[in-house]
Amino acid sequence: MSKIKLQFPIKIDGAEYNELTMRRSKVKDRLAVAAMKCSDEEKEIRLFANLCEVSPDIIQELDEVDYAAVQKVYMGFFGSAETSAGKSSSSPK
């Protein structure tokens, strides 16, 4: 899980969001989004909403700077897994 501090907090339905917490994605998350009949942008928003356990409305209200931070955290999950895999396969036995 990764915390994302919002530079531009949002308020929806009386609740204020100063940060989001994103969990790592599973294959089933990607499959669920892939099955949706909507644009790629909407699929990404729905995936991020699911991983942050918030409604898509909250993701849609994010400032572009904060949305870019959410994307970066998501992509970072892949980089850390790849880096870890690379380290373990190249380590001496």
C-alpha cells in the first residue's frame, strides 16, 4: 500500500480528501476493468478508484498534478516488482 498526499485536497459530499491510499493491483483488477465498455481513460479512473477504495467521482475530481501522482504510484508498483525480480535472479547462489 502506498499513501498519496494530495497537493490540492478535494471535498465531495462533505468529506475532505487530503490523501489517498493505493493498494497493489492484482490480475483480477485488470480483468474487471478490461471487461468494461468505456474509454481507456474511464477504465484507468475506475481501476485507480478500485485500488484506492474510493468512488470514481473522487478520482475524477483530482487536480491533474494529483492524478499524475496517482499514475506514478501505480506504475511504481511494476518497477519495484521488476527490480526485485532482477535482483533475486542475479544474486550469487
